[in-house]
Amino acid sequence: MSRTFTSVNPARPTEVVGEFTAASVADVSAAVEAAARAQLDWAERTPAQRATLVAGVAHALARQTPELTELITREEGKTLSDSAGEVRKSVEQFHFASQLCYQVEGTTYPSEQPGTFTYSLRSPVGVVVAITPWNFPLSLPARKIAAALAAGNAVVFKPSPVTAAVGEALVRTIRDAGLPDQLVQVVHGDDPAAMATLVGHHAVRAISLTGSDRVGEKVREASHRHARLQAELSGHNVSVVCADADLPAAAAEVVPGAFGLSGQACTAASRVLVDRAVLAGFTELLAARVRALTCGPGDAPGVDCGPLATVAQFERVDGLARAARRDGTVLAEGELRDDRDPEGYYLAPLLVGGLGADHTVNATETFGPILSVLPVNGLDEALDVVNRDDYGLASAIHTTSLGTAQRFAREVRCGVVKVNQRTTGNGIAAPFGGWKASSSGAFPEGGAQALDFFTETKTVYCRG
């Protein structure tokens, strides 16, 4: 069986972006062991030394913005403007992480024993495995890798095979910026035995995963029992529009939150719950905005939505769109550009109504350019719909009442809450993570809290 695989341009699938070798069990073991050796020296570097090198990665990424932007669009399919935004976000991640190098701090405590000085130290966990999907092939790895390095760890990075070229480019940039060559390793492919070896290796002490429920379950089962797990999994996100909302402003946020990146963001809203009192008027505003969306090649001017990333993704979402058309009411569709490659994985943005809450389109993570409109009778019903869901990643509420917004933020059971904003997008300094089935639990990503995952605490009792 061949161990090589290719990544292709989803806008023109006959165009090969790169050819790669899938890692074997031996390759994975060698990568983990090399990272473990490099980590010992990295952990001994001073915070200032680590900060200088981590910041250097940020500067190197910034210098390569045009090349990385073009590569992301070619390999993942998103628009050039979205790709450029992802590069900027990745630059910010490494700049922020350079500051985290100085925040690996301990605490002093009062002691019950006379003459004893009690304090805690933070130590790097050691080798971190970073597993990332194709939808944000640069910024998601940057968030994981940058913080892990800041805390003194080594990283073995497993990018999605769909966007392997972007993963290679990131690791090459990290090494070119002056970090030790063995400190960040990259392994490719999806060979089951190799991936089980990767997460089950005795030297791996932390695994940071962003992916589907299915991948998350496999990683849990195969992980070494001493490795901690940070998993950002599927989302089933909702925007809520209250009767008192500024309806034009709400529509201007809901539509890009649902259709940006062709809906292929874990925080994208696939459902909008609209108070019945404003249902007709708000639906008209949504429909007008959806009709104005254009789907085509990500590198073409005036395009709002690029192709879906893979043929499997296209077939799955197209099946959901067919079911929505069959069982519901099409409220609006976006435009498909005439100059698109007929073999490309294009799907027109679709706004649909009339589907029950338990319909497949409303009951699963769509992860594509479909938005379903569901009427609700006030905030209580909206909260009930959101909180009964197995997932709890992101939600948004649109209201002019501060009290309503605060109640929603307090009572909704999810990890990210937006008020009068789209569900997508998150900051650098704040933690990011879901609740319930959208997360593994205790360790959100991002912000200074990242150090909780990437370090271990020891307590010292010292008597002179």
C-alpha cells in the first residue's frame, strides 16, 4: 500500500497542491523521541530567550503573509480575505505567546510549620501532541503550538491531510525563525496504527485536539493513561433574535456567522431562533442578505463563500441541502458563479424554513452553508432549545435589553456567548472552549489559561 498522499485545490480538484508521505509507526516514534530530547534543552532556556524566539515566529509569519494567504486559499478553499485574516490571527497568537513566556509563575502560601517557606512551581508537561483539522489550517495549530512552546514544551504536530501543505509551511517557518530543529516535529497521514502510537506513546504528556466527535473518541481510547487531553469537538450553534432586537443589525451579523467560510467553522450558526413577533420581518432581511451572497473560487474577486473543502464534505452537506429542500421551504439561495470549475466542491448558500426541531438538518452539526430559521415564543423557549442540546460551544443573542442579554449569558449552557454579534470569531487573550459534548472538560484553549494545560504544578516546602 502506498504511503504517499496528495492535497488538492477544492476549487479545481485536478490541481494538486502537494504530495506527502504518511508517517509510519516507526516515524511517529522517532518524532516523539526526538521532540522529547529537544524539550530538555528548551525547558532550560530563560523566559527571555524563549520569548525572543517565539516572537520571532510571529515576525516570520507576518513577512510571509502573501504566500501563506495564497496557500491557504489554494488548499482549503476559503476566500483570500479570510485566508489573510487567518494569517494575521496566527501572527497574533505567537506575539501573545511570547508574553506568556514571562507568566509561567508560581505562588507562595502561608505555612502551618514554623520556619518553612511554602511555594509552588510550574513545570512544562514535556511533549505535547497537537492534532488539528483542515478548516483553520494555520491559526488553530498556531494557538496550540505557540502556547505549548511558551511554557517550555516540545510539540509533535499532526495536521489534517487535507491541508498538509499549510502544516508543513508553519513548521518550516518555526524552524527558519531560529527555534531548535527537533523541537517541533510534524507527522502526516491517518494511518490508524501510527496515530495510535502517536497519542499512546509513553513520552507524550499532553494532547491538544480540535476535531470531530468521532476523532475525539478515537483519541480518548488510544491515549496514554498519563497524557492529559484538551479536546475542542463539534458544535451545534444557535443565534437567537429577540422581539426587541435591532433587526437589520442582527441580520448583518447572523448571515456572515452562518455562511462565512462556507459554514465550515466549529462556531458557525446553523440555526437562528426568531421570536414569532418579528419572524416575518426578520426572515425577509435574512433572505435579502443570503440572495446577495456569491459562491465561487476563493481567489476570485467579489466571492463571499468558497468551495467546501473536500468531496466527502460536499457530498454530506449536499445531502443535507437536498433534505432541507424536500422537507422544508426554501427562503433564499445565494448565487453560484458561472466561471467556477464544474468539478469544484461548490454549494450555494441556502436559507430554509419549515423544518421541525428534530429534522436531520436541525438536529446535527451542519458544518456547511445552510441556515435554518425556527420560530420561538420568547426567551424561555429559546433557552430551552439551546440548553437541551447535547453540544454547548457557541451561541449568540440579539437584543436591545441589557437585562435580557445578561440573563441569556448567565443561563445558557455553552462556552462562548456573543451579544449582538455573530457566533464566529474569538479573541486571543480570552479562553476558548465548549461545554458538554463540545469539549473534553477542564482545559479551554487560548489566553493565559493555556498555561494551566501546558504546565504541571509542584509544591515545595522549604526549611533553611
